[in-house]
Amino acid sequence: MNNILNLTVSPAAIAIIGGGFSGSLVAANLLRNATMPLSIKLIERNSEIGRGVAYGTPVDCHLLNVPAGKMSAYGDEPNHFLNWLHSNGYEEVTPSTFVPRRVYGDYVQATLKAAQANASANVQLEKIVDEAIAIETKSNNTIVYLSSGQCLHVQKAVLALGNFPAILPAPLAVLGKRYVKDAWSADAITNLNPEDAILLVGTGLTMADAVVALHQQGFQGQIHTVSRHGLMPCSHKSTNPYPAFIEVENAPKTARGLLHLVRQELRDALIKGQEDWRAVIDAIRPIIPQLWQAMPLLEQKRFLRHVKAYWEVHRHRIAEKIAEVLDAAMESGQLIHYAGRIQSCQEFENGVDVRICERGTHKDIVLQVKRIVNCTGANCDYRRLQHPLVASLQEQRLIRSNTLSMGIDTAPNGALIDADGNASEMLYTLGTPRKGNLWETTAVPEIRVQAANLAQELLKSLNPKPDVTTFVLRKPAMLFRQLFDKESSTYTYLIADPESKIAILVDPVLEQVERDLQILRQLGLTLRYCLETHIHADHITGTDRLRSLTGCLGIVPENAGATYADNYIADGNMLELGNVQICAIATPGHTDSHISYLVNDTHLLTGDALFIRGCGRTDFQNGDAGSLYDAVTQKLFTLPDDTLVYPGHDYQGQTVSTIGEEKHWNPRFAGRSRNQFIELMKNLNLPQPKKMLEALPANQHCGRVLVAWDYQI
Ligand SMILES: Cc1cc2nc3c(=O)[nH]c(=O)nc-3n(C[C@H](O)[C@H](O)[C@H](O)COP(=O)(O)OP(=O)(O)OC[C@H]3O[C@@H](n4cnc5c(N)ncnc54)[C@H](O)[C@@H]3O)c2cc1C
């Protein structure tokens, strides 16, 4: 049956429940990538979207615990956060700065707003301030019930529920007003006298937040902290990256084996001159989910029992500035940590008596405090949650608590697994709820990848590839224009997705920026990227100028030695603009980092690697004739013969060729061996490009033309 006939008039709808970082980023990725009519309903029970627990704090000394350079909301645009900071009044921030978390919340909000502004006209975001209290799944849709009484009919729902408040430790249950369960609330730090003592239960990052907030408040009294191990988070320190040293396939499958391996590597690293353990720990992070999943349940339990506390303080570190506050408070005696368990609490008129059984000695420690603040961190045991939505899902057997009591079970694509073990096709999640399955899934670097993948998954499942009968009714797959700069004989390519109207310019020329802007305007296109095949020697790229005029991103081949790029692209990377897919193919030789781009498997942009009946020179910019011969004959010439070849230049007025034609008729390659080609290229004796001295330095800065000062003495 023809799929088109089944289309209903109303757009597909996706509900995202929870508007913290996870929910906001799923929404932003959907807005960026959706080309079909889509209604996104982002439901958040608090009035502000984008903050959640982590970035909702108004206290400026609550800093991110990850440096700014690693906090981009988009994995494929590593400088996105830094660029935002620099254009929003935080010019002094470097990649290693620890920015206030409040500012990060502003950034998440701005990122969502920008995605909304740039989305296709038929993709809509609706922010709903309400609490989702139940979900019901039917055969072809899902109903989300809100506490206001409203209900939403959607095709898919994403649970981005994040972190739940910590559970009250049993002995504290007897307490009334002296107990504060939310460590970030004003109740935790205000209305204290200088002679008061306070007890923070938990010694992790939440405790650090409470101590710095008390410090900022000018609190002079005694701060006690207690946790089972009494371990404090370590501080960050800038280190050089350490190479990956564990291969997932050969890694030990036991907690003890892994611990042993990491300890051994730490010793070896010291011998090799790596002065700091942090880089070694960080080198494991990208493969933690695989290491975790490879361990049998029993070993995962062993890890949680014996290693977790030590892992947490080394992995979840605090900014050096925060560590300095904690250290000073400890040195002055204001801050005292205890390792042990709270045995009992007794509330009096003026305070609480707390009895702690000390770890190891089993001695009783008795403290008299004015207030007790719960800093035990988030709770992700879904069996113990008091959350109407979770209760509803449990009742209908739509979720299954993870055996380790950490979140719920999920399929690799984030789909919820129900009580009978089946992966849902309607309900998905990301972030903390996946902790039992992935272990490392709570911070921005992991969540942003999950959010991007989940958005793709949702769009794919809503928009399955059409069958053959719908083919004739489809709009053209891409808009493709070849533009020419006469002075340098350079071709610039404008490519766009006709549905979303999002465009890319490949190898723009500075002098032609006005022309490019005009055609973008006339065709109603939004320029998202400028992409370079290489650092050009014969013209200055228009990237920087276009970027400042349109807000697009400049993408340059990896290792091209270019600064000011917004992102770098490498062999095999794929750029997607709606229905348009651009695949990078490394073709070194003209320069050592040159890349050609295959667009939608049909149009090959060859830059200076392959011209029509010719090729680019190889006698400067680390050019190498042998590499060029290999790249062209072993990569480009293996593409189908009917692949269209669009070169970076042409000096004879030719516009397009095919791989088949070039294999037969290109005099540089046809019938020539590698050595013959090298010999030919060696003897070309070409003059230097006219603009080379001006173009190279500018292009190494993405076309930013540097002002030269003339000093007259
Ligand atoms: C104090 C703190 C500091 C952190 N600092 C960092 C850091 O510096 N760097 C880093 O990478 N990570 C940090 N993290 C980790 C953090 O968990 C993630 O970065 C990220 O914020 C998680 O976002 P989330 O949306 O998954 O969860 P949350 O931030 O918890 O957001 C979930 C949202 O869902 C809403 N919600 C829940 N149920 C419903 C419902 N039924 N209906 C409607 N709305 C609902 C909640 O109100 C909340 O806003 C920190 C975490 C905490 C707690």
C-alpha cells in the first residue's frame, strides 16, 4: 500500500517528560534534525526549562565539576559552549575554566532557543509547565496524563526524569524542622548563628556544594560531615591526555581484575613520567559502559560493594577553587569529616544529638548540631521512588527496575524494557535511569551523545524509509548549485536539504560572500555550515565572514593546522542536513590533510585532489604525489563509475565529470604507474599561486584576515 495515503494531516508528536539537560537536548536535537512535520511537547514541572537539579542553583560559587572545554551540548561541535560563553560576555573563559552552574543553565536554555529558531517551519516545540503523572500505551499511540488534568496524545514519549531526591537515611526519619532534605535550598544554609554546628550527611559533591555555599554566606560555625567511608572528592588538575590502555575485548571481567589493571597502569604511568593519576582514570571513561556490560552481575555487585566509593571520589572531581575552600576549612578545624554510620538522632529544643558509629573502631561519636542536611546524592532506585509517573509505569508493567537497583532496564537504543523483557517501540529514556545498564551515564559528555542518538532513533522510527511506491512522490533529495569565482577559478558548492531549507557551502570564497548570501536569501535557505576541503593557497576562504554574518559554523579537515574552526572533520565522518548526507573521504596529496566529500552517494566534491582531466599540484603545503596517487586510484576511483565529479577548480570552463570518465581520460592517472605519476608531478615547475602569501595565513584562521601593522621608526 502507498505510504503517502496513510498520512494524517496532524504532525507526528513526541512528548519529552522532564526539561532538565537530558530532555532539553533531546528536544534540541529533534528540532535540528527533523524534516517531517513534528510537534515536540517538552513537559517540565518546574517553571524553568534547561536547568534541572544541577543547573538550577542561583549560587555563583556552585561551579561545574567539568571544565568548560568539555561541556558542549553537542558532541559534534566541541567548542559550542566555549563559543557561546565568548559571545555572551564571558570572554575570559578558557577550556579549563570551571564556570558557575547557573551560567550553564543559561547556555542550555539558549541552545534550545537557537535550535527552535533554526528549526524547519513545520517542526514545533511546545513547552508545557506541568507534571506528567501517568502514561498509557495503546496499539498506535501513547497518552500522557498531566496533573492539570490535560492529556496528550503522542506517538512516542521520552522519560528524561533525571535525578530524584535522595532518600532519607532511616535514623533521620524521626527529625522534624531540624532536618533539611534539599541541600541546595535556602533552608540548608540560612538562619544559622556563628556558634551553631551543622551536620552534612554525605561527603560527595553535594557536600562540597553545601560547604562552599556556607562559606560564601560567611558561616563561622562548625561543619561536621559523615559518610560510610568518609572519602572526599578529589580535585581536578590539568593534565596531558593519556592514551587508551584497556581493550574492551581483552579486559578483565572482574572488579578485582580491573582494579588491578588500573593500579598497574597508574604505577607504569608514573614510571613513564605521567605525573598525575587523573589522566589515567580519564582514559578509561569512554569505554566504561562496555567494560561494565562485559562484567557478570556478581562482579558488578562486587564493584559496587568494594570499589565504588573509591571510584566515585577519583572520577567525580571538584574544581581546584572548591577544593581550596574545603582544604582551608579543614585546616582551620571548621570542617571535620567522620567515617561511620549514623546510629540515632534525638531532637531537643535547641538542636539534635547525633550518635555515629565510627567505621573500623566501632566507637561512638556524639555530636550536637543545630541542623542536619541531607547531602547523600541522588536516588535512582526505582523500587523506592515516590513518583506518580513511575508508579503508573510500574503498575502497567511498562518498566522493569534494574537488578542492581540503579534505574530501569533499557535496550541499547534507549527503549524501555517492560516487565516481560520486551523493548518498547513507544517509550524511551536517557541519562541517570540507564545507570544500571551503563554505569557511566549521568554527566553531560555521556548524555549529549545519548540525546543525539535518541533523537535520530525517534525520527527514524517516525519516518521509516518509504517503499518503492512512494518514490515518485518524493521531493528532490537535495538542492545542489555550483558557483564560480572567476579570479581564482574556484568552484564553491551550495548544497541544501529542500525540506528543512538548511544549507552548507563547500569552499566559499571571500570575494563572493555577497553573491552567496544573496542566493541563500533568494532560495530561503539557512546556512548552517561552511566546509573546507583543505587550506587553500590561491584564495581566501569566505568562511569567517559568512560565519560572522550568518552564525553558521566553520568546519575544517582535522590536522589542517587551522585555528578558529568551530569543528573539525575526519575521514569517515558524516555530516547530515536533513535528507542530505555528506561523507568525508581523506584524500591527502595536494595537502596532507585534504578531504573530498561524497554527497548523497552521487556527487563527489574532489577539491584539489582530482580535477576534470587533471589534479591539484603537490609541491607545497606538505603535498605528496605518492599519497595523491594512492588516494585517487585507491579511494576515489573505487566509487561507482557514474559518481559525478565536481572539482574545486577548473581553468577550461568544464563543470562536471564522472569517476568513469576520469578513470579513462584523466591524463595524470590513466595508464600511469605510481612512480610515473610522481615523476610527472615533480617536473611540473609551476609558479607559486599569486595570492599564496596572503591566503595561507588567513585560511589557517578560517579566513580571518589578520590586520598587518606598519611600524615606522
Ligand atoms: C548538583 C549537581 C551538579 C552536577 N554538575 C555537573 C557538571 O558539572 N557536569 C556534568 O557533566 N554533569 C553534572 N551533573 C550531572 C547531571 O546529572 C547532568 O549534567 C544533567 O544535568 C542531568 O540532566 P537530566 O535532565 O537527566 O536530569 P535533571 O537535571 O534531574 O532533570 C530532570 C527534570 O525532569 C523533571 N521531571 C521529573 N519528573 C517529571 C514529571 N513527572 N513531569 C515533569 N517534569 C518532571 C524535573 O523537574 C527535572 O527538571 C551534576 C548533577 C548534580 C545533581
